[in-house]
Amino acid sequence: MAVDFDPSLAALIQTGHAARPLLAALETFCGALVEETLKGLDRSIANSELTADVALAKCHEMASYRRIVLRLAQRVTAGERAEQRAASRHQETTQ
């Protein structure tokens, strides 16, 4: 499932100076979500309530958190590279 960011958030991610701290915050938040999902899975196992469907749903849930972070990291990296290229071109034209 593709995750589309709000256009203003995407612009901030790709061009803003807050991109790395935003990424770090989202990684921390998604890590906490994964931990809570694992705790819920553990409770289901302990209470003998775990079914194949629940286990699969929990795996999909955790994978979606990871995909969100990965997609954001890719956008941040692309934005940083674009900024470096622009700075390099600017430096070449001023010399």
C-alpha cells in the first residue's frame, strides 16, 4: 500500500531543514508502535487468542510502519541530494 504525504509535508521533507529531525521523530514513533503491536501479539499468545488471521494482520501492521519510515527516509535523502547538487551548481557558477 502506497503512502502519500500531504503536499506541504512532502515539500518540508524534501527541502526543509527540519527533515532529519522529523525523520528521527517518526522513526521513534513508529518504533513505539511496533513495540505496542508486539506487546499485543504477546498478549494474544498468552491468552491463547492468536489466530492465523490475527498474526498476519499484526505482521502487516508492523510492516506498514516500517514502509512509512523507509519512504520518508528516501524522500529526505532525495531532498538532501538535490540540495547538494544545487549548492554545487551554484558554487560552480560563482567561481
